[in-house]
Amino acid sequence: MARATDCVIEMHDARIPFTGRNHLANKAYEGRPKVLLLNKADLVNPIQLKAICKQISVQESMPVIPTWITCDQLSKFRSIIRTCHTMANADQLTIRKDKYTFFVSGIPNCGKSPFINVFKKQQDTDKNKLKVAPYPGVTKNISNRLKIIQSPPTYIYDTPGVNQPRVSNTEDLFKLAMCGAIPLKVTGALSTVDYCLFWLNRKGLYRYAPLCGLAKPSNNVVEVVAHLARARDLMTNGKPDMNSASNTFMQMFNKGQFGKIILEDL
């Protein structure tokens, strides 16, 4: 399958541009033209992201493009596909010039299926869309080849879980869980909030405090989550539902309510 690919579109979460990228898995596509999309770019500091894109582009000799999945991004996504066409045409291993097949690869829940669905929305009914969800592992099999552009005929595959995230240490594991690339049940919802809280406080990012009903920032995860539970009426038998409140805290983080954040020490 990899040899039939004219260009690989790797997608990764812009909040963790280095963490979790599985270079070993990418060896399956070695020698093929490649584009890296740092998705969810609307959730990060744009100045920092611009510098990161330039750094990776120079180091890995490929275009690095920030994206986020909304309908008004269709024109930008078409521009990305045109970039893939250009790279495929310049590649000596590409024999077919009349049609193209691209792979979308990346860690779970980074936006691969929504990326394809932006094109699908323009052509097909909702029943043909790839299923998406705010947690990893929804796309189970390599999808049927999907035609996203009529001329030149351009087909794309979503490759579910082909690039399982690389985990080098415990911090990587928690960062991936914070961004939804690993299910919260692996790290534990409350433990993940604890790491998120540690990271936010270390960086002086205190927007979470008033949103959780706190008068000031706190390092005490139980205090923070309990306040959030009371503020959102997440109570069970008169006591804070710590699991529900922990999940709510992480949902708030993933919606960007705590600020535009890159989870890397730059």
C-alpha cells in the first residue's frame, strides 16, 4: 500500500508538535513525498507555531502547514492537495500523472477523518462521512479509497492507528492523554488533570482558576476538581463527582478555554 502512495500527508496535533510523532512508523513511507499538517492550530500561540513549523521544515525537508478543521478551511485544504500534486509530479518514483493517491497518516484523534470529511461534505451526503469523535480509536480500518477531487482524479486514504504515538517517558504519556491521543482511562482522568494543573501553573497560565470557581490558582488537584464539580453541579449523592469533573476539566482544556497553549518546553 505504501508504494502506491504518491504523497503522504502526516497530521499531528499542533499542541504537541514534537511529542508522540512516530518516526519509526513513518519508515513505511520512506522515500515518498511528504507534507506535515500541524492540526488544531487555532488552539496554540501562532507566533510560537510559526517558528516550530520553520524548524521542522528545515530539519525534515518537507512543507509544514498549520491547519484547523472548519468548513471555511476548504480553500486552504485544496491548496494543500495542490502542494501534494506538485510534490508527486516532481518525484521520480511517481509514474501516474493522470491520477493521484494520498495517505493521511498520524496519531489517533489528531483530525485525520475530519480533514477528509471537509472534502466529503462538498460532494456526498452525511451517511458517507467518516465517523469522528472527541476520543481516539474511532476509525478502525483503512477506509475505502475516497475521491476528494474530480480533476485531476485524486483519492485519499485515512490510515487509522497506523502511527501509534511514540511514548518516551511519563510526561509524553500525559501530554498525549491531555490532547486526546491516548484515552484518559489509560492515565486516569484525575491524574491527567493533576499533570495539566502542574503544567499550567508552571507556565503561569491561570485562566483555569475562575473557570473552575476558584478565587486564586491552586496546586491541589482535589480542590480544583471539587470546585469545578460544585460550579457545574456535577454532584453525586451530595458529593462532587470527581471523575465527571475531571473529564469536564479536560474538555475545557481541549476547547482552548485555558488559553492558546503548546505543551512543549520551547
